Amino acid sequence: VKMMGCSSLAELVERDLEKDGLDANYPREQFKETLEKNGQIIGLESEWITRKGEKRFIRENASVIKNPDGQVLYYDGTIEDITERKEAEEALRRSEKQYRLLFENNPCPSFVYDLASLKFLAANKAAIQHYGYTLDEFTSMTIKDIRPPEDVPVLLGFLAQGNHEAFQSKHWRHCKKNGAVFDVEITSDDAIFEARPARLVLAKDVTEVKQTENLLKVARDSALESARFKSQFLANMSHEIRTPLNGIIGMTYLLLDTSLTEKQKEYIEIVRNCGDSLLTLINDILDLAKIESGKLHFEETDFDLKTLIDDITKIFSNRLDSKNLKLYSYIDKNVPIGLIGDPNRLQQVLINLINNAIKFTNKGNIKLLIKLDEEIGKKLDEKLEEKLEEEIGKNVKIRFEVSDTGIGISQETINKLFQPFVQADSSTTRQFGGTGLGLAICKQLVEGMGGYIAVNSSLGKGSTFCLKVLVVDDNLEKLNILEQLNSLKMGGNYVENAQEALEILHLAVEEEDPYDLVIINRTISDIQTIDLARLIKADPKILDTKIVMLVSSVSSNLTKEAENTGISNYLYKPVTEDQLYQCLWAVLKPSLKKQISELAKQSKETPTNAISSTDISVKILLVEDSVINQVVASNILSNLGYCVDIVNNGLKALGRVFVEKYDLILMDCQMPIMDGYEATKAIRIEEAKNNGVHVPIIALTAGAMQEDRKRCLESGMDDYITKPFKPLDIEVMIKKWLDNDLDPFKKREYSYFFDLQRTDSQELVTLDINMLAQLVSICEDDNSFLQNIFLLFIETTDKSFKTMDLCLKQKNIVTLSKEAHKLKSACSNIGAVKMASLCNSLEKTSDLSLSQKLIYELAEEYNYVKKEVKLRLGAQEIEI
């Protein structure tokens, strides 16, 4: 009813379809004849005029209904409105027509090929003209036929993998009909052509572009080669000129020491000054050539800053006197004197700046101020900032300022001052001389030393050149080594020179407490390292002392000389904790074995007595890298009345166990440098070799699976406690292994319980109140101490997030997993249940994208933990 434009069925029935409804072109008679002859009509399409005058397209199915006599009673059928389909087909026809016009008239060669057979289905006029084939020839070919034969296997390889889409914006080689090969840039996309899956291809000839690129590459390579030859030539020429020039300058100095008339002295002085100027110019050219050719290298050697500055000031004494100028130098008391860096390049820069200051100053003075730079300069690039952050505690930034009261520099010339061959203006060269190379070279040298140089000046008011360089504080290195030795309970002393070293070594022998090891700095004030080593090894009283050399780098000559002298090993500056422990273990292992053997024998002879929880004589070694876990466990042990020592990795544990007697060891399993498994194996090996007493080792592990327990026992551990641990867990375990004669004890009752291995049905809360109660019990209701634990947790967690972010950037899954494990342990022990669960997932995944998501969730949960702690403990110091 609706399709016919009627308002009701009655209205439709009243309508005469013969006169009112069918289009004028409708084949009425043909419809009747066909229907009566065949008995039915299927799928007849025609136009229909609705009552409102709208034209609709219809599709009819009809059949004839007759009586037994064969007379037609009526027609039975269906009418389907296909207007939308017809309109879509019409739009598609128009679109295809427009598409063909665009395709045919596109100036870029274009063609369509069948995805199944690879045959060309169509090619436009540009393709026919460019390739030289007719349309019929094109449609009888495949896409293989327009490739050079040697390229076809590569093409088929792509197609075999279904890589049609790989052609998108890809460069290939095509062939014309005449055999000419040219480069094309292919842009293609899927298409439906004549109802078949096909691909539309636009082939842009880029032969000329490629040729231009090749010419540019050749020109660039030629220019680089030319620059290299130029730099090499300059370097060679500078060297060849310097050799005879050194002879000339040297002879002038010798002549000036002979008896000469005043006139002769004047002439020789002129020759010498000209020679010095020429030598300075040649040195500048040589440095510039090295910089351009990339052959400028920087050393890392020990040097004394005060000596360096004294030498520089002495160089200018005559020039300063001749101009009646004063040079003042000041080193701030906070600046370390013993440094590691390139003293020659630093001296070169400072000499250049002071030389310029003297040159452009006629009256007044020059000042050289040296102090520590507390801030990283804004001009340092991001890479340098990252380097400084990584090296914090090892490197220092020193600021050098050279100021004068000379002619000054205008603001408009400062920006170009550090460019090669540039001076303030042309009159400067005429009046003062010079090439303008000095400051350009200074800039390159300072940047090569990890710093920057800048100038502050105004005309008539003098100039101040400021440079900041990055060097290693050698004194900090020595103090760092002493601190690390003390942490291992290996006492050490520091002396300034070889004489003091020999004296203290002999004194220790006389007191029957000889030194096991001497660490000698590569350069010491009064004698060479090798010479001191020879003296030690030549002295019968101290020749057994092991010698380690502290160096910045090692040459082949030094290695050979050191081996012949008896130097056992090297420590490379800056000394890391890992490097120091490995060096000590390698050098002192034989003597440590001897000590543990003696301790084992003593322990075997001494009977084991029953131990109570308040026996302060019980010594326990806690091996744990997490600071939070150290605090919690050490407080539990102290509250139980035990004496506890703490180390943060397995290698340090070995150092302690080999020189101290412990009744029991609590050993974390996963730690840096050496984990708990390896440390336990090493301890058990030494015990077996020396028939030593078996020290109980209890694993502290975050894993509570059967395989975790199995690995602990296989490594030689006796038992394990699952993190987070409770006071009762530790008390029970200690009594179990140290007091076999004690009657069965009554466990203390606790009103809390925390299990890391929660089931899925248990809720992962932000902060477990039962765990808080446990911490309160450990801290003996000391709220301030409890707050300090959480502040420590926040400090270590912030560091963990920084480490994990860096691991994500570097795609370092292994380190990320280790950091997640360490954080999981800390979270568990303060009751941050959900954080511990997220850390557990982060530890186990190797998917970077999932790791990033987990870290984001971890950071969100971390904020909730801080809010919860602040709310429950009133810790105002905690920042959210």
C-alpha cells in the first residue's frame, strides 16, 4: 500500500493499474502474452508511477491462476521496490565513467592487473606511450613481462608471500618494449575491476631523480674525500714545517745565551717572536685539521690541577712584565686538586684564553677563577645531561673564568666569535695579528671534554670567557674505594706518596698485622707506580703483599711491564662497586680460603650450645639488597635479641663469611652482582674443602612455588621463608636450626596474617591493615620509626620507577624484570598488596607494550598507597 502511494488497502483495490500506475513505456501486452503463454514471469524489471507521481523501479514475479476450463481467473504475484539498487547502479556507472576518464587521462603511467593471474586488465594512454606497447599487447602480458629478468625472482618472492601491499611507495626497475631499463616509484592499491579482485598501479619514472641522487652522492663522497685529503695534507705539512721551525726557534734560544751586542739581541728576539707566532699558527692549523678529519682524541689521565695552573702562569710571566699587567689565579677551596681528564687540552684552552686576554689588554689585570659549578648549564645538550646524571658521584663540573680589562667585544660580533677564521673585525687582525682559529678550536676542545664555552663582554669594559668541563675527581675515587673496603669490614688506610706507603707496610709487619693488598694510583707524587711495585716485591718482608694498580686506561707496554713487576690486577677509574669486589675476590681468594679453613676448624672444635632468642652472642648475617627488607628484618632480629650484620649482595656475603663466624645466614635469592644461589654454592664448596662447620642458610624468597623451594635446596640452602615475612616466621626458623634440644615451643599469637600467594577470590587491597599491624609490632609502637620506613619505601620506589622507565626506553626486559622483583619484595613487606601483584605480573612478562601498561597501572596504584599511608599514619612528609 505504502509503495503504491495509497493511504489504505481499499484505495489500492480501487486503483486501475492498467490506466493509473504503470509507466507509459510499460509493455502491457507483452506482459500478458508472456504470462498467459508461459504461465509465469520471474524478475521483470520496470518503472512504476505512484499515486503521488513519484517514479519507482520495481521487480515483478507473477503467475496465472485459471479455472478447470482454462479460463484466466486472476494473476498472482509479488512486486519488489528496487529503486535504491537502481540508483546505486546508476551512481556506480557514473563513478566508473569518471574513474575511466581519470585513469585514461592521468599523465602518470597507470595500469590494472588481475591479482590471481597477474595479467594486465587495462593500461592508460601514458603507460602505452611510455612503455611502447599497444593496449592489446599490454592485455596479453603479465606484470612479470615488464621487469628485467634478474628482478623477476624477487618479484615472485614478494607475491608468494602475498605481499602485494609491499609495493606501496616502493622502488622497482621496469623495462620498455625497446629493452631500456628505468627506475620507477610504484604506488598501488587494491581495486575491483570488471568484478575481479585487481590492483591499480601508478608507475612514476624516477630515473632522472635517481641519477641526480647518484651524482649528489658521488659529489658528496668526492667532497668528503677532498676534505680528508686536505686535512691530511695540512696535518702532514704542519708536521713537516714544525720540524725545521723547532730547530730555528731552538737555535735562537741558544744564541740569546751567548755574548751578543744589543743590536744582535734585538734581531734574534725578532726572529724568536716570529718563530713562536708561526709555531702557534701551525699548531692551530694542525688542531683544526684533526678536528675536521675526526682524529682529535681526548685522554683520561691523572693530573694535579694546582700544578697545571702554576705551569700556565709561569708561561706568561715575561709577557705580563713587558706589558706591566698582573695575572691573578684563584682556586676555590671546594675544587678537588687531584683530577682525571685531558690536562694537555685543558691547558691549551686556558693558554689560548689568557693569551687573548693579554693581547687585547693594555692596562689593568687578568683573572683566572676556578670553582665548582653546582648547576648544569642550559647550553649542555640532553645527551650530556643524561651522562652527568648517570655519572653523579664520580664526575665533577669545574667552571673556569678568564676575565680581563681590555678592549671588549661588541654584542653583534659575539655570536660569530667561535667560528673558524673569524675575529671581531678586520682591524683586529691588522692591529693585533692572529688568524681567528684559536677560539674556534677552544670551542671544539671544550665540547670534546663534555662542556661548553661562552663569553660575556661589552666594548671598552673587558671580557669574561667562561668554560665548564667535566672531569673525574681522583680524590673522591680514593675515598670511594676506602668506603667500599670498610663496608666489607676490610680495614684500609690512605697515604699520599710512596715513602709513606713503604713505611706503613713495614710498620704493619713489625706489629704482626701485615697488609694483604696495596692499591697504587697510576701517578703518585714522588715515584712511578712500577717503581713502587718493584720496591715492594724486592723487599723480603713485604713481598707477599698483593698489588693492584689504579688506572684510567692500560696500554700494552704498561701491561707487559706490570706483569714483569708482579702487579696482580687493575682497577679502572671510575671504580664501580662490582669491579672492586670482583678484583678483590680474584686477588685475595687464596688467602680468604685459608682464613675460612681456619675458621671452619675452630668452629668444628667448639661444641654448639642451646641458644635462646635473647642470646646476643648469636651472630646472624642478613644478605638482602632491598633497603626496606633490610630495615624490617634487622628490626625483627634486634627485637628477638640477635646480633645482625647486613650486606646487599652475594659477593659481599662471601667477603664476610670468609672472615667472620656466623651462626646462621638469611639469604635473599635475587640480588645484583652475585645472587643468593651462587653465593650459597660458593660457601658450601669452601666448607666441603676445608671440613668446615655447616652454617645454616635460610632463603628469603618472594616465590612460594614448589620449584622455588627445590632450587633453594639444590643450591645448598637449608630452608626458606616466603616474603613478606613475619616476626614469628623468623623466630621459628632460627630456633628450628639453632636449638635442636629445645622443647617444643608455644607460638606467639598474632592478630594478623598476610599471604603473598593470594587466591583469585581474595581482594587485592591497596594497603593491608593486618600488615600495618605487623609493622607496628616490629617497630614496637614507635610511630615515627614506622613513618621513616614508609618514607624509605617511597624513596626506593621512586628510584625503581626511574630505572624501569629507562629500561622501557632501552627495551631492556631483563633489567626491568629484576627491578620489578626487587620492588615486589618491598611492596609486600609494607602491605601494598595490589602493587606487589602488579610487580609480580611485570616481573614475568616479556612483552614491552604490556610492561608499559603495567608500569602505568603501578604508578596509579603507587599514588593510592601514598594517600592511604598519609591518611592512616599522618605522615605529612609524604608527597602525593
